[in-house]
Amino acid sequence: FDKPTQQGLLQKFVMPRGEHNEMIQAIWSPRMCLVNKRVNRHKLNDRHINRTEKAITFEGPTHFTEEKLSAPLATAKVKEVCKSFTEHFKSVEHHYCISRMVLYFKED
């Protein structure tokens, strides 16, 4: 029997600056970079709401969140990080290049 491949994602929850969880998403390709921000509708300290529902941003149903504008400086920094990441990857991995990626950021 073939063993199933074990895959996973390890992530640490980072507390947001304000009362609501928020996340910035960057969808990057060589021709463009879209930067979106989602903010959860529920306050993190609301004890009447399930933890998952208070933390959801891009990974869950959209009715838990609102799309907000990201500050121009934050948007520029996210785009700069995406460009730097792809340039670094290209310099160390000579057989592959990134054609599309989706990255998530939290402001601290």
C-alpha cells in the first residue's frame, strides 16, 4: 500500500492592532499584483462568538468579513515584498520561476 503524503501548514496567530482580526492578501503575477484587505465583522474579545468566526478573514465565508482599503504605504510595501520574494526565488532556484502566487500578510 502507498502511504499518503503528509502535508500541512503551520501558522501562528498574530494579534491585530485593533479589536477586529484583519489580513492582507496579495495575488501576484509577473504582469500585476492585486492587494486586498479583509476585516472580520466580530470583535476578537466578544465571548458570545465562536473563536473561528472571530478570526476568519480570507479563509472562510465572506459574510464574516468586510473588504477594506489598505493604506497606500502598506500596499506599496506588500508589492515590494512580493517582487523581492520572486527575485530571490529566481536567484536561488535556477530551474523554476514563479508564475503566480498568493501571499497573506498581517500588519504589526
